[in-house]
Amino acid sequence: MAGGWAKDGAVQDQIDASVEDAVARAKSHLPHGESAEFCENCDEPIAPARRKAIPGVQLCIACQSIAEKKATSHSSFNRRGSKDSQLR
């Protein structure tokens, strides 16, 4: 049951739209085009199954893992310590 001027299901429509936007954004970051036969970083051959599974792949599995770890690594900033010092 929606309230005010919103139609029934408006909240679910917003959730669905947010999910669709997130999926589209994630897809846009995927590699596309022709896959490389050799890794850009280490020049090792990229397995044919990987090239087929991920069109446009440019890195071998080992180098891709390293790249993903670097992209998701956080600084060594201690946020808990920072909060504790603010409470004093």
C-alpha cells in the first residue's frame, strides 16, 4: 500500500530500477572486444577457455588476481583508532 501520491509498488519499482542501474554499470566495466592471446603484464599465454569465457580479456588469471587485490585494497588507516580518539 503506497501512501500519498505514490502508486502501489512504487518502492519496489525504485528498488528494481536501482538494481538494473547497478547491473548495467557493472557490465560496462567488463572487458569487451578481442581477447589477447598473451597476458599484457607477464606475457604468459592466456588459456583458450578464459579467452572464450571473458571476451576482451587482457590478463592471465594470476595477473588479474593481483590487479583486483590492488584495486580493492584499502589504506592502512586505522578507522577504529580514529573514532576512539574522537570520543576522548
